[in-house]
Amino acid sequence: MLALLPTIVAVAFMQGAPQEFDASKLPKVNGPRPPSYGDPARNASESPDRSQERRKSTIEAVALPEGDVVIKDKMDSEAGWKAYQAKVPEGQTVKVVLRSSNDDWFLVRTANRLGQAEKGMVPHSVRTIEPQTTYTNSSKEAKTVYFIVDTADLDAAKLPFTLYVTFGK
């Protein structure tokens, strides 16, 4: 996990350091519908509040600024998930990598407004030690997608994390 940090820093210097934002100061937007997959939290049955919150019609979301950015955030949603809306220009690929003190407590997935995967979204249905996802917009127009950060452990509530969002061809 930490082995990738020098690579991330080197890439940031080569491209110019991405802007850093506090997610609480980003504009709130209408989020996607919840995806149909089950709750990945190992101990989810211990939290009826979480189950109830995950049945809401949309996921809480904020709009990401354009370009390469670093987002500082924490899971402050009782539901254990949060979405980040990105506008992806035609022909562009965007990669989102999450880092925290407990990376394996998180998952990152890509979805459309309906909470579904579509062409160009790399399905990360298996939990990995490195929570990340990629979306490639192969259409002839800009697309809006959502990167959903989900928690795989109830103890992830209030745990700070950082999202590294990079765009490329």
C-alpha cells in the first residue's frame, strides 16, 4: 500500500501537483441510485440504521472539480457510502484510487445515474487491498459518472481517506 506512495508523488510532480480539496466544501449534487449489490460490510447486520439508510432512493454525492484532484474526506454517512460525480470528456480515462490508514475497509466502484455499470466502467466486484476503479469514456460526448466509495467494515465510519483522481487519454 505505502509502496505506491512514491509513484503517486512522482507522477504528481511530473504532471504538476493536482489541486487538493476538502470534500465538505465541494458542492452537493443529486447522487446515483444505490447499486443492487449487497452490503459488503462484514458486520452489517449489527447496524439496523445502516440498513435503513442504504434503502434511500439516492446516495449522497458531491461534484468533483475538473482535472486531476486530490480529495480529502471521511465517511460521515450512516449508510457507509458516498458518491463523487465526475464529468468525463469524450475519449478520456479517469482513475480513482483511495488511500487511508485501513485501505481494505473500503471499496471504490463506478456507476451511472441509475447505479449501474455500463461500457467503459471497470468492474471491481472483488474486494482488493487497493481500492480503486477506472472509467474510459469511449463515446463522442462528455459523460457524467459516479465513483462510489463504500465501506466494508462498520468501523470505517469517520475514518479519514484521500481520493486521488487522475484523467488521461
